[in-house]
Amino acid sequence: MCLDSFEKSVMKTAEKYNMISPGDRIVAGLSGGADSSVMLCVLKALAPVLNFEVCAAHLNHGIRGSEAERDRLFSERLAKSLNIPFFTETVSVPEYARKKHISEETAGRELRYEYFRRLCAEHRLTKIAVAHNLNDRAESVILNLIRGCGVNGLCGIKAVNGNIIRPLIDTSRKQIESYAAENGIKFVTDSSNLSDVYSRNIVRNNVFGELERINDNTVGNIARSSGIISDENDFMEGYVTSLSA
């Protein structure tokens, strides 16, 4: 099968971090947004090349009413158009957040991964693919710095964390949107991403705009530095472990 340059770059990322093994059965988290829609399409293209299976899962957070239902229906149609098995469930993030005394952002993340892990157990799936990209990695580093962090916080989002993989982690949001436009991949936009209620949105919508006035490769530079710190941290942890063995 012939892959284009974008698909080859994602495959290179998968190989670099040993994300995918032959025979893997991967569930892709699908929100319906640009990142996850592109990730699903690329995984579909890579599946016969790397010899794995892929399905998609969408969790309705029970927050945005008709817009959330729109996202669910869109995700289902996209998976169907790709002939990919689709799973979906609806939860109440606000209710869960109140019970746990945590933010809705944290609650949504916990419920998503709980759902994905349950699907893995029920359907013998081996990996969970989520669509964090290069921009997300850089944003996380800035947020961790603001909150006060050690070395682990500067490592940002890991490419692989247990059975969770991030095939787009070395890909910028601009590249993702270009691939979607070139290949006619439609997606939906979560209106909450435009609101500065969430701290990540403030960094994404305002802080990076100002930083890029200083250096237009701010995102890439922060992500690259984060990768170096992560590699050095892994080396030191491995070295300390070897001394105590």
C-alpha cells in the first residue's frame, strides 16, 4: 500500500517509540475533532502495513447537550465510513466531578481512560491510541512550569505510557490540519476549546500566540527540549536502577 509523507512520518514515530507490534488490537479514542479524526484515518492506512487491527471509541461527557450528540453521531459516521468497529457510551462528567471533588477537566480524563481500559478488557484490545500532538506536549510543559514542577513535569506528555500510545506526538497541529484539508477529512470543533475558562485554552489561545512573536518555532523548540529532558531522565533512572541491582 502506498503511504503519503504524513502517514510515513506517523509510522516513523510509531517505530521510534515501539508503539505498535504485529497483531496488536488498538482502540483509538475518537472525539470527532481534527486530531483524533486524522489519527483514526492514519491508523486505518497503517494497519495493513504494520499488521494490526483498529477500532474506535467515543465517550459522550454529558456536558454540551446537542453539540455533544452531534460529535457522537459524527464520530460514528466517520468510523462507519472507514469500516472500523465503533463503541460509544454516555457519562455525566459534572456529576462525577462533584462526587470526587475534582475539576471537570480531570473528571473527563479519568472517565475516558476508565472507559478505554474497560473496552480493552471486554474485547481483548491491546493498546489505547490517543491523539495528543506536538502542540499538546509543549502546552503541557508550560502548564507544568506555571504550576511548579520537577523534572517529570518538564518531560511533558509521554509518547508511550503503559499500553497508551500517542502516534501524533511528534506531529504539529498545523501538519494535522493540512493533512485533513488535503485528504478531505472532515471534523467537528468542540466549542469549549475556544473558551478561556480552562487553563490549557489560555495557554493555547493566548500565551503561545505571544511567544511565537518572539520565535515562530516556539512549539517545536519547547517540545524538543522536553524530549531531551525526558531522554536524560530515563537514562538517569535506568542508571540508578542498575546501581541498586
